[in-house]
Amino acid sequence: MPRRLFFLVALTACGPGPEQQPPPVFVGADLSDAPLAGLDETQQRTFARGDELFDLSLRDADGLGPLYTHAACGQCHTAAARGPGMVQKFGVVMADGHTPNPDQSRLPYGHTERPLTTAGATTPLLAPRYDPDVRISFRVGPPVMGRGYLEAVADQTLLDLEATQAARQDGVHGRANRLGAGALGRFGLKARLATLDETTADAFLSDMGITNPMFPTEPANPDGLTDDLKPGVDVGLESVTARADYVRMLAIPRRALSPDGRAAFEKARCDACHVPSLRTRADFPLAPLASVDAPVFTDLLLHDLGIGLADGLGAGDGTAGPREWRTAPLIGLRFSKRYLHDSRAGTVSEAIEAHASEGSEANDSVARYRALSDSERSLLITFVEAL
């Protein structure tokens, strides 16, 4: 039974007959993992199959490991929402505690903790503790609902937003993360990946140690293992595509948003980066996502958020620097209890305040938020909490 459907049913033969049974009771009508409206029957089957695979825990025999963080996509993104899974990142920094040191040779196995072992591995890859030269940061699995809309936005739209912001006078100057072969990043907390297929394949490798045609080589590890209990490449493209299609077809949950809250959101200029709507491409191959105004509340650009949110990492995120973050899409926040990439904020107000620090592009917006009346701030917070 798909996890979204929970019915109260009679379990014994001595219960009421069919004509006497109460109608099914649906529990949890506010769904975070519903499919897009307008999918045809084939696409609905594709979504359902991908949903099952997304939550499927992989085993040694499937190629799990040798080192890994989680055994299933759904362990990081339960019901397509935020967390509870997270990863720890780490890097060698300079004396200021946030600038990456050019010499990262002390970390020969990369910058991502992989604490679980299998397939003959005995040494987990852990973040160096109590080392003043190493900065550790946390990243909670972000929501994946509505990500198909992000993929459907044209690259030119991102470049147009970049050009428009370059002319702003309030310090907001986002930029696209330019990747190899002319691609623009839009997925990941620092927009280091360009497509959902690539994002899925990357998660297979980095989180589960599952090699695939897009990332066929096991990451380096302390035990020097170059393979796992499944020789060769662990999964084919169909496994990657099935999970990516599920994410691609996830709807943006329905919202009840206050016009007064939106007005306060705009008065604080939160919409400068969290752009409420982006138009999708007319030629996007999934029809329900083509030529629509997608309410994604992001510009998909990198922004310098100052030293307060710097993570000390300068490698592995395309051109993104340690102080830069892609504007987080404000989708599904009502399913979250904590905010920001590392869950440091327990309230929306704390998350907004955390955007202010030395060198942050958001300083003007935070100042405007602080200047709102108490009622306006309350309206803004309620608006964001409902997204």
C-alpha cells in the first residue's frame, strides 16, 4: 500500500457487511508527496513506481557502500519533505575559521562524512573532531517536492535574473553557478547540479555508495576498497531515471496564502531573492510543467550571505564559494519545524535574522524586516510558515 494512503478497514470476518461498512477515512489530507495534476495513466504508474523505489532500502547485494550515509532516498527526504537525514561536511580553513585553506591534503578522502560501513569496509569516514583547523558544517536533506518546476525553468531566465540583479542598488547581486559544458546549476544547496537525473545519480554515489553510469567510480575510502559486494557498476540508468521521475512529478503542495502576508514579504524585499514565481519553458517534455508560472519562491542563483553562514568549503560545489548559497525554494515550509540548510533556526524569524552578517547581500532585507511593525512581521512569518 503506498505510504500516502492510510485507510481504516475492517479486519475481522465478524465485522459489518459491505453495505454496512463506514466509508474509508483518509488520514493526513495535507500531503507533501502528491503527484502533479494532469499526469496520464502511464505517468501515474511511473510516479507510483518511483515512489516505491525512493523509499526502498538498498542492501550489500545491491552495491551499497563500502561507505555510506543512508540506505534509501527516503531516509533523507521522508515523504518528500525536509530531513530527517543529514550529512556533515568539513574542510581545512584558515585562521579566521571560515576561509578555505588552499591546502586540503589533510583530507585525502574528501569533505563529506560517510559514517556507515559494509561490504568489507571497517573504517568509516568521519569528520575530524576537536581540530581547530577543520570547520565542520551540517546539511539537512532538503524537501524534494516541486523540484520538477525548477528543472523546467529555462537557463535564460536565470541569466536574465542575474543581469537584472546586477543593476540593483540594495546589494542583492545573485549569480548563476556556471558548471562544465555551459550548464547552469540549480539543484543542491549550492546549485552544483544541473538536472534531476544528475542530482539523483550524485545522491546514489555520495550518500549510498551506489555507482551508476553517470558516476561509475567508488569514492576513495580509508580501507582502499575500489568496489563493493556487487562487482562493477551497481545500477543502470533506469534506476536513476525512475527515482528522478518521481521527484520530477511531485507537486507543490496547495497553499492558503494571505495577501497581507505577501505584502509584508515584499515590503521586506524578501522577494528580491525568493522570487515568488518563475515561468517554465514551453518545450519542457513533461506537459503539466510546461508554460506555467511556477510558485517556487527562488531565483535559483547563488548569493553571498556573509561570514555568518559561511561553511568553510571551497571545493565540490561548482563555482560556489564558502559564503555563497543558492536561494532556497520556499516550498513545503509548513512541513518543517526547523529552518536553514543546517536547521540552526527554530523559527522563521530566527532564519531571517541569520541572513544578516558581515558582507551578506541580505543585510538590507533583514533591516527592512526589523523595521516592520509587529503586526506586519507577524503577517510575514505566518505567510512563510504556510508555504
